[in-house]
Amino acid sequence: MATPIVTMSFSEAAQKSRTIRALESKTTVPDSTIVGLAEAAMLTVPSAFDNQSARLTVLFGDDHRKLWSITADALLARIGEKRWNEGTRDRIVNFANAYGTILFWDDQSCAAAMKEHAPDIYKDKTDEWVQQSNGIHQYYLWTAFDALGLGVNLQHYNPIIDSEAQKAWSVPSDWKLKAQMVFGVPKDGSTLGEKLQKLPLE
């Protein structure tokens, strides 16, 4: 597997990162580059006791749109038409109109094995460490997408879509969905403002 070459420095890409919801169904790189980044994250992001519990599903095209159809159905059933039509529908349509989505999962069998085999003094920490590793996978890919000129937003419609997503992409039942990363080319006018530091650095 060839790791995609990114010429922007890490600090430049991190500074550039913003939540961008207005995305087009376009990409700046081939799908193979995006898959390569996901594979690189799986191979290089650290995890406690090397448990490697994070799992990724990369969705393009019809699969990407299917995810947001599943999400739309789940939300409409839960919140009703009034709330759905007061803005939720538009948000979901925006996500569906992007280029793709990465699903982030935790493999609960790996997490359970780590807890079982960890020294007693660490057993109450293993769930935290699983979540931390998944978060690093998310940050890794978000920063890489920024460096490639792609916009990103991170959503959390789990657990209400977990079972349908598992069925749709033959995901094992012991994988727990943690986040949905939507990506695509930012629409014209989606300019990046200065990052605001809400508290003094100190």
C-alpha cells in the first residue's frame, strides 16, 4: 500500500481545519487516495496495548447517499415531521450532497480482549483508551483531508443508525459506531475565518 503524499505541513493542515457543512459531491484526489489514507490510519495510529480496536468503513457514491437516507429515516421516525422540516432535513440533505463519508467503529471484541488481558491496575481504563484511539483516527483523517483541500464535518447519529448501517454494509454486530466523517470539496463562499481562541492560551 502506497501512502498518499501530502505536501502541506502538519501544523499548516491543523491550523486550516474547520467544520465545513456546505460541501459539493466533488473530490480533489482519486478515491484510491482516500482509501489509502484510511488504510494508513489503520496501520499507523497508536492504540493502548496495541489493541487496534478501531475500524473504518469508507463510503462513496450510492453507499454514501444510502447512509444519509438511513439517517433521514431514523431521524424522521424519532423527531416527527415538524422538527424534521424545521432544519433537520436541510442538514441531512447537505451531508448527502457531499462526496463521501467515513464511518468510525470500535470493535468491541478487541476492547473486551484488552480489558481481559490488561493488568488489574489498568482494567478500569481500557474503555477510555479505546475511545482515545478512535479519536486519533478521526483527527488523523480530518487533518489529512484538510491538507488535500477537502472540507470535513464530523457527525454523531449513532446509536440510532447503528443496526441499519451494520446490515447495509455487512458490519459485525459487535462493532459499535462512534462517528460519521462527511467530506467533499467546500462550496464556493465557504471561506475560512480566523480561528477564535475563546480563552487565553495560559
